[in-house]
Amino acid sequence: MGELLFDFGDGGGPDVVGEPLPKSMTDSQRRLIRDAFDLLGLKNAQEQFAVVEELTGVHIRSVHDLQESTARTLLHFLGSRVKNAHKKNTGDTWADRDEDTWIDKL
């Protein structure tokens, strides 16, 4: 019969070909995330990791766990948080809207 299916000989599996390893976040992403956390007043790692999980759905235990694609998502949502951080919220959806309506533009 010769060759057996899934018989790798050395006891290990074959190397996965064609699937690149996830990239760690870039230095520029790290700086932008750090700046956003500073603007939001998030100073300790536990608070920051909780926000990462809340905004991206990814639980990290170390900064080195944050992948480039997750950092990109995090930066998008942190940008919104920073934009709205100092905005007064009245609780009135109409008064708190972000954009003008066609009536406002008249």
C-alpha cells in the first residue's frame, strides 16, 4: 500500500504552508493606542486590557498578545471614545445627536 494517510513518520504534523503567522501590532499602533488610553485616563494595564476586550472581543494578558489586525480595530473604536469623551451627554437622544439633520441645515 505504501504511503499511509496522516502518517508523518516523525510523530509530528506537517508544517502549515500558506498561513502566515499573525503579526504583532506595529510601533506606530502602540504609540497611538497609548496616546488614546492617556486621553481617556486609562493608566493601569488591567483597565486597558479590559477595554481591549470590551471593544475587540479579544482577551489579552500582555501587550505582546495584541495582533496588528486587533490593534487596527481597537484604534477605530478608541478614536470614537476619545471623540466623545469630553462631550456632554444630556440623556436626550435628539439633543445628543452627532450630526445635523436636514432641519438643522435649513
